[in-house]
Amino acid sequence: MIAQSGDRLRDPVQEAIADAVVPRADIEAAASTYIVYYRSHIATEEKEVLPVAARDLTEAGWLAAKDAAPGKIDPLAGEDADGRFRQLRRRIAGQMPPERIAGTTRH
């Protein structure tokens, strides 16, 4: 379910980045759902997977697991996520009245 919720979040975010009009509520709902699944996923890893790994993996096993891990590309946002989200933040900041962005840095 986390993968599907990630897809449902990615789509409206990408649309917003591409200057499409996307209701904020759509993005918030998709983000909230993704966060619920993500937290559940992390909790399961911490309660079930990591204790078994800590107990059973040798030093060589940890190194092999590290080498087998996927790259540093964010699976939700893909490559150049920082650039796309920076662009989205600029667009949002440009549409907000100055009093709403007090204390933030406009890029």
C-alpha cells in the first residue's frame, strides 16, 4: 500500500510542479495517507526487521546489505527532487501574501 499511496502523492505534486492547478486538499489528503503508511512501514521495520538483522547478520552481512541497497535517489520524487521541490516552493511563495511567509526565506 505504501507504493500505491506514494504514486497517488507523486502525481498531484508533479502536476503542481508543471503549473497545473491542483487543489491543495488533494495534495494534503494524498500526503496524509502516504505518511500513515510510511510511519507504519518504519514501525514494522523497527519492531520486526531490525531486531532480527541485529541478531543474525554478521559484519560481512551488514556490508553486503549496504552494498545491495538502492541508490540515493528518492523513490517518491525521483532524480533532481531538490530542484523540482525548490521550484514548487518558489511558486507557492510567489502566490502567498507576504504576511503568510514571514520568517521564511524566499528563493
